[in-house]
Amino acid sequence: MPATHSKAPFWRSMRWRDTRAALLFISPWIIGFLIFTAWPVINSAYLSLTDYDVINDPSFVGFDNYVQLFQDPKVGLALRNTFLFTVMSVPTQLVVSLALALLLNSATKATGFFRTAFFLPKMTPPVAIGILLLMLFNGQNGLINAFLGVFGIDGPAWTTDPAWVKPGLVLMSLWTVGSSIVIILAALRGVPQELYDSALVDGAGWWRRTFRITVPLISPTLFFLFIVDSINALQSFTEAYTAFFGSGNTTYSNDAALFYAIYLFQQAFEFLHMGYASALAWLLFIVIMAITGVQMLVTRRFVHYEGGQP
Amino acid sequence: MSRVRKILTWAALGVFTVAFIYPFVWLLSASFKPRGEVFDHRLIPETFILDNYVKVWQEAPLALWMFNTLLVTVLAAVAVTITSAMVAWGFAYFRFPGRGALFGVVLATMMLPGAVTMIPVFLIWNSLGMVGTLTPLWAQNLFGSAFYIFLLRQFFLGLPREPFEAAKIDGANNWKIFTRIALPLCKPAVVVTLLFEFQAAWTDLMRPLIYLRDSSTFTVPRGLKALLDQFGFGGEWHWEIVMTASVITTIPMIILFFLGQKHFIKGIATTGSKG
């Protein structure tokens, strides 16, 4: 007889007991995943091939929604707005948060106070940020234009002029770079001091030390922020929706602020075009994946990993 | 560091601090000004009044909105913390076939944009007749959330195994080991989870926009948007009311930050969470 004869059956083994206990602990996530992720993904793919207004049953239309995507001028507009905002806001946020983190890192006292000051705006609810945007950037009597006026500059109509709506949103987004500053600061603290000491001995100036030592060493963090910020910017909704689109019975809108997520929201929950909106969602998914993929390929070469490529 | 450089650093930090804090001060100051002086940009109101606060309270069911928001926020934060910790413990402590692959699925769900599942999830709540109630704003948290599962699992993995093995030998069951030993040891990560979710639930606008219909069910951010539509761009041009309501919406988050400052900063620095 084989030796396995005396072994306890599987369902009484340690391994099975561990598995059973683990599955019990994990079960909330498994149930939630099936109901709120797996099923919705399948249903969304199906709905994108239908016309569905919630009241009547979905009617199958094949790829009509996807064809319509490419003919809908608003989709083009929304994509253009979203790309422009992303391209303007992500690099600016990165540069500003890096500059402020470097500044904070070179301060010797009261760093906690300054860090708190820079981080606090991040606590503001996005709705309130949208409202602040309307106030601060108001063309006639906003604070920003009053400030520009001190220097004799006649500020633009940030909140109404289509050419200035997105720059206003970008500037406003700089107010909430606090979490990026905290993340970069943590990375800066991890740069070994010996490297600076030897660079100082070699007579390297501040500029050289920063861009030859510091920035390369924290480049994985900057790369991470670049990717995450881009993904978030491509889905931005609340600030722009609050400031430029009326909800309910109030119907004011500004096409210059029509971001993709806003158009998707309107199609789904204001016009009840659930099928078309599902197709819009899948296009967004593909666009985000494609952009993230390209960013990873292109920026990879500039990222320095301690101890070689991972 | 040279003296000049030191002075320049301090000057720059000072200027940026003013730039970051001034919008708060401006907003707070405006909330105490009468309608005609809201945009006068004076730091100290020329005419200091409390009327705006009284008026907001009369114009909007603020107390009710506050209550709704607090209810949703507490339920969302507590639910997500308990279940995420359970799931994270399941992944961190036990060894079982397929663990790596299953955890890979947890991580993969974080890559999926919310837009893809938003519509079918709405349809689920709609078929349950829950649209218009507060339930859809928090009940999904009963099933954990990938980001927090990841965060808590990382923390659990950093704990030494000995206390758990010792408790096991002493005859403690798995649930006891989790609640009596693992959770207390993991307090910092639990606090971070509570704080992050509290902030996320308090400030969310999209879900209230999707699910809430009647003003009496609104959360504060949803109510603030409604006030903006009525008194701001919508036509009545009473910006002082909108500003005062913005102050009231923001203050709880500022308090939350100062209560948990250390945890917020540490949580963000270690997880890279962008909130």
C-alpha cells in the first residue's frame, strides 16, 4: 500500500482548515466583488450594445452606440477638453509640488507649520473648491483679477470666456497639490545624506545637486505621481461640474468645461441614455489604459531605480 | 547654507503659505459681510454681520443635511474599516492555494475606472427600490474596498508572527486572534482608514447627485450644489449665502485634519494616496 494510507483526509488537514478560515475572512470582499464589480462589468458591456432608458427594457442595437460615439461632436469636444486640461494641469502640478517640497525640505525650522499650510486646502470638499473658483476667478470682481490689477494687468473673464475656463481650472487645481507635496517630501527624506556630502566635497552647487542627485533619486515617486495624477485628471468631474453646470432644473452650462466624465454623467443620469453612456464608459476605460501604457513606456527610461530596473 | 539663501527660502515659504491660506481667510471673511460688500476684498469686514449664518439656516434644512451626511459618513467609514481589515487579515495571515492570484484580482479592481461600474450599480440599487435613500451612499462599504484592503494587508504583513502562533497554541480561535491581537496591533492603519474614508464620504458629490432626489435626503455637498444653483449662477445672485454654506461644509474637514493630522500625513506619505 502507498504511504498516503495513514495521512489524514484533506478536509481535516491543517491546509484545508487554513483555507476555510481565510475564505471566511475574505468572503465580504468576494461577495462584494461579484455583486458590485464582476456583474456590473458584464452588464455594462451588454448595456453598451443596447438602447436603455431604465423604464423600458433594453433593446439590442449591436455596435450602434460605438458608431455614434465617433459621430457625436460632443464626444470630440469632451475628449479635447479633458486632454487639454490633463496636459496643462498634470505637469504644472508636478513642477509646483516638487518646487514646494524642495523648498520645505531645505527649511530648517517650522517645517510642520508650512506643511500644514500647504496641505490644508486638500481637505476642502471639491464642491466648495468649485464655488471658490467661481468667486476667486470672477472676471469683474474676483480676487485674482484684483491682484493682477495691482500690477496693471487687466485679467480675463476666467469663468465665462471659453478660452480662459480651462486655465482657471488648472490654476485652481494647484491649490490642492498638498498630498503630492507630502508624498514627494517623504521621498526626499529617503535620499541618503552621504551623497550630498560627497557632492559638496566635489564642489557641486545647489542646482547641480538638485538635478543630478535629488531628482534622479526620487524619480520613481515623481513617475508614480505623474501616472496617478493623469488618471485622475482624465476623470475629473466635481470642481468643473459644480462651477459650470447647473443641476436639476437649473440649466446653465459652459462647453469649455465639458469634461468627459461630465458628459458621461449627463448622458446617463440626466438624459437616461444608459446604453450610450455605457459605451462612453468603455471608451474612457480604453483611453485611460492606452494613455497610461504610453506614459509607462515613454517615461520608463527617465526613471532611476536604486539597484537597477525592477 | 548661506545667509542670503536662508532668507530667500523663508521669504518664498512665507509667500506660498499666504497664497495657500488666503482663499480660506477670504471665504471666511466674506461670510461675515453683507451682500453688497462680499467682493470688496477687505480682510476685515467693514460691516461685520452674522445675518448670513442665520439666513442659510432659514433658507436650507442645514441641520438635516448635516445629520444625513454624518450618518452616511460614520456608517461608510466604520463599515469599510471593519470589513477591509477582515479581508486584509485573511490575505495576510493564512496560506491557501490561489492566494496570490486572488489578491491580484483585488489590486486589479483598483485599475477599473468607476465610470464602468457606475451605471450597472445604479441599476442594482434602482431594482431594489433604494434610489432616493441614503443606503447606496454607504452600503457598498460593507464589502470592503480594494485600496484599504491593500493598506491594511501591508500593515499586517509587517507584524511579527509569534504572538499569533502563541495565542493559537493557547487555544484561541481565528476570530479571537483577529479581534483581540491583530486589530489592536494595527491601530495606526485602522485610524488612517477611518480618517480617509470619513473625508471621502463627507466630501463626495457624484454619488449624492446620482442617488438623491429630494432635498430632505441631501448630504451637505449635494445641498451646497443646490444652493449654488439657486442663489448663485441659478439667478438670485446671493453669493453671500453660497459662501457661508461653503464655510459650513468645509469646517468639519478642517477640524478632522487637526484631530488626525499625524495620521493623515503619515497615511499619505506611506501609501501615496491622492485622496
